[in-house]
Amino acid sequence: MADRDEKMSLPGLLNDIMFKIVFGSPQSEAVLKCLLNALLDLQGPDRVVDLEILSPNPEKFYFDDKGPILDLRARDEKGTHYNVEVQLRGSDIDYVKRSLYYTTRLFSDQLKSGHDYHLLERSLSISILDFVLFPESHELHSTFVLWERAQEFQLTQDLELHYLELPKFAPDKPRLLQSRFERWLYVLKFSDLYHNRELPENLKEEEGIEMAIDAMRKAYAKDEIRAVIEAQEKAKRDETSRLSFAERKGRQEGRGEVDR
């Protein structure tokens, strides 16, 4: 495995702002197409050939009361709608409900007033997680569909949720990565190592990976993007510190109650 002690404190592709810029900008169709084909193992006639980014320009940094709006939405030439996001932390229950909410919104938001239901197109979400969501399973890629349990058939292909749990992916060496799925997972997990380091040849040879790393480097070179990412990281550290302080204070108050 790559040596995490050598890791520079620079944002990689798992930073949500960086991910949205690299894969969700108007010029990102080619690299997002490669990512989707690799993560979903799409081959032959199932491959994504053409793609349209539907989400807002990430470099304009739209905000709501929860922070920057970082959803990445796209539609391929067959009409399938995709929602892709990275998540670095979260609780099992909250994240499953959140991902289900955004997937069903991706489906329902297609229908405009007065339109027929048959116009609704397939909606698929991909959650790239830097935490373990399903500890009961050893599989790092889990797929969920609407399924009839007793008779064992699928209701529809119109809704599909994919979860990729990166902590379950532990490659020994970059040169030993066998599939495009493994090579893309490695780059997502360890991209922060390659701000100032040459990519191994087998990663360069995988379609789209060099484009993604180049886009990451160019994005971080922009002052305004770097400032937003650094402000986001500071806010996360402040929140972690606040929660830690509240927890320590609660323990101290609890001990005081026991002493009385």
C-alpha cells in the first residue's frame, strides 16, 4: 500500500469540492464517463459513450444553509441519470436515508408539470465512502434495487443505489492493480499523493486517470479554489474541536454529579 506517512496535506479527489470540480465541471464529461464505466464495470453496449453534466458549475460555489451545494448530476446518451458523491464520514442510518432521499429526488425531479410518468428515466446513485457503512459485509461494492422478496424478481430497473466503501480496499502496490475498477479506486483513495509526484505507468495507461490528476492539480493551483477548500477544512476542524470539547465537558459534569 502507498505509504500514508509520505502523504502531503493537500486535498485529493475525496475532498468533496475537488471531486465536484474534477468530475462535475462543464468540461468533465470525458473523465466522468471513464469513472462511471470503471466503477460500474460497464462494457460493450452497456458502456457510457456520451455524457451531459446537469449540475451547476462547481467553480461558482453555490451555497445553501448547509454549505456548498456539491451534488454531481449527469445524464448519458441512453437517458440514465446519475448522482455521484463522496462522503468522508457519517452514521449508518443518516447516510442511507440521505442517499435514498437524493436518489428518489433524482428520479422525481425529472417530471415536469403536465408530463407523463413514462417520461421518467432510470436514476442511479453512486456513493463513494471513506468509512465503512456495512460492517456485516466484506464486499466493498454493494448494489441495491427494488426487489420482491418472496417471488424473487425485480420491480423495476429505474432506481439503483451503489455504495463503494474505500476502507475495505487495501491494495499492496499500485503496479499490482489488475482491473480498471481497482486502478480508479486506488486513484480516488490516494490521489493526494500525486500533486507533486509522477503517476505509475499502469495508472497513466488507464483511460481518464491522468486527466483526473491533471484537473486536480490545475484546480488547486487556482487561488480562489484553494481558499474555499482551506476554509472548508478549517470549518471541519473547528466543528470537530467543538464536539470534542462538548464531550469532555459532558464527562466532567457527569463525574461531578456522581461525586455529589
